[in-house]
Amino acid sequence: MADTTTPRHESEPNMKPPHDFAGAAALSICEALLLALNDHKILPEAEIVGVLKDAASAHEAAAKLEESEAHAAVAALINAILDGGNSVRRPASDQPA
């Protein structure tokens, strides 16, 4: 089995490739859980958006503190999810402000 943490180029950091299957599965599971919490009126959409914003902020702070490209990439992904809306349920234009 290939070592997925080995950089493909010397300038590339030792990070897993973006097609990390475990990460994609975790993201899908978390998205489904957040949608279910909203569907069952356990958490309103504004709270779910707040959770995502808090997660992005935590990774942005860690990226600055640790000079970590991994944290910066995670923050960028979460922000892209926030900016893009839920691909399964609604377009970005329907997002709460």
C-alpha cells in the first residue's frame, strides 16, 4: 500500500491527498447528522451555521498559531461549505444571513 503522507513534490507539505476516503466519509456523516438535527427541529439552521463558523474560526486560529497548512485547508473547506450552501437540500442563495 502506498504511503499517502509522502509529498509528491519537494515543495508540497506532508499531507494526505484531498481524496482521503476517511475524511470524505466523515464529512458526509457529519453533514447528514447536521441535516437530521435540523429536520427534527433539534437545532435551528442558524445554530448549525454557527457551529460551522466556529469550527472554521478554530482552524483559522490554529493555522496562524501553528503555521499549519492543514488547518488552513480545513478552514477553507468549511468556509466553502458555508459559502456554497448544502448541495443536497438548498442552493447557496437560500442561506440565512
